[in-house]
Amino acid sequence: MNLAEKIKHLREVEGELRGFSRPMTQMEVVKAMHLELGESISQAYLSQLESSKRLHLTASSRDLLSRFFKVHPGYLVSDPPDYSTDLLTEVGQEGDRLGTWLLANAAEWRNEPVLSELLHLLAEVEEPRRYLAVFRTFMELSIEELEAIIDALDMHEEVE
């Protein structure tokens, strides 16, 4: 993934995280960056990066973008040829938004290991929406009822 693709991807993820249900525009990134960090890059500079008219970031721009998007500055360095990461699925597919959101939030909540692991596992299953529907049904039960179900399952496994 080159720098232009990475920045476009980060705008998409950030838009989802902020509840826009779409990528943030370049102008929205510039304005939010200024509001939240007190400094910004220009929309024209961001556009040049995304169109690959500029292939490299200055150190200060890389630092600012990494702080805004909450990624390691090294993420914004171009990957060598044939380098591949399997962090997120293909961007732009309508059905992929949930997977992208789950993975992004798993990373964001890494200081809460149980939640982070659950979000990561959901992102990897074939039908995460089915799991969420089942979890929603479980939420209608009391914690005592859920614990009784788990105990019954554990006892059943011990019998087998």
C-alpha cells in the first residue's frame, strides 16, 4: 500500500469512527486537525499526497498526520514493493464497513483486552452480524441466567 492509498484509507476509517458513514473529506480532515491539534496541513498538500504528486512527507507532516489519525508515524512511510499487510480487508466494499470498524476499534481498545479480543474475533468470523444478533438475544437474559447456561454447557462437555 503506498502513501496515497494509506491516507485515503485513514480518511475512510476516521469517517466511520466519527459516525459519518463515509470517508472524511480532505477539508474535514484539515479542519478537524486544526480544531483538535491546534495545527494543520493544507488541503492542497493533502491532495498532492493522495494523488501521488508528492511522494514523501516532511517529518513534521508525518508526525501531525500520525497524531491526528492515531497511527504510528512509520505507518505513513511507503512500503517496499511486494510488501503486504493483512490488517484490514479491501476498502470500498459496502459489506466491509463492519469489518473495518471492528478492526479499528479492536486496535483502539487494546487497553481493554477482553473487548479488544472480542472485536478482533468478530472481525474475523464469516458472518459477524449473525454473532451480534445472538449476542443481542443474550443481553435480554440476566447475568445469572447466562452463567447458568455456561455452567450447563461446561457440564455437558465434561460428560462427553
